[in-house]
Amino acid sequence: MEPVTMVVAAMAAGVSAGLTETTSGAIVDAYRYLRDALRHRSETQNWDPDALSAYEADPQANEQRLIRLVEATDSGQDDVVLAAAARVLRLAEPGGTVTGKYVVDLRGAQGVIAGDRGIQHNNFGLPG
């Protein structure tokens, strides 16, 4: 899985896990650690200080804002952020990491979509 996508997926898993009463404390703690690592990068680089709060309040409406934050702060290249994201995903969806769901190598791929609910329409060749 591409690093930015992994961080965003971990944030989504953490936010949705926080909405249930059955969420383990380990998931909540791992999510908070990830969120705090992103907040630290955002603050040290003076980048959109309200992006994380906005994402937590309304993930769907603010997903692009979170993606921009992760990209602009190079959080997808930060070992601490990536390790925290991987931990959230392992705890929130243990079957996904065991089966390799989050280990995707798309180098050189074309016309590919990765994710759980993706829809893609491809038109190859010349029209008409």
C-alpha cells in the first residue's frame, strides 16, 4: 500500500474504531499516537493546524484535506508515522495485515485501483 494511502486508511480505521463501544484501548491508544505524530509534523511545518480536528469531526468531507496534510508534511516518508499507521491497521483489522491486504506493490502498474470499495471504469483504445 502506498504510504499516504496507508496513513489515511489508518486514520479512517482509528476514527471509525473510536465510534464503537467495543473498541479496545490498544486501538484507541495506537490511533492517538498516530494522530499526535501527524499533529506534530503539521505544527512543526506550519501546515493547516485544524486539518486533523476537521477530519475527526467529518472524515468523508475532510479526507482530501487530510491527504494534503500527509503529502505536504511528508508524513508518508516519516518512519514514526508509518509505524504508527501500520500498528493502527494491525490492531483494527488484524486479518488484513496477516493476508497481506496492506502490502501492495503497484510499481509499473496501469489502470489499477487498490482499496476496499473502489470503482474504476477504463476505456482503452481509440474512440469510435
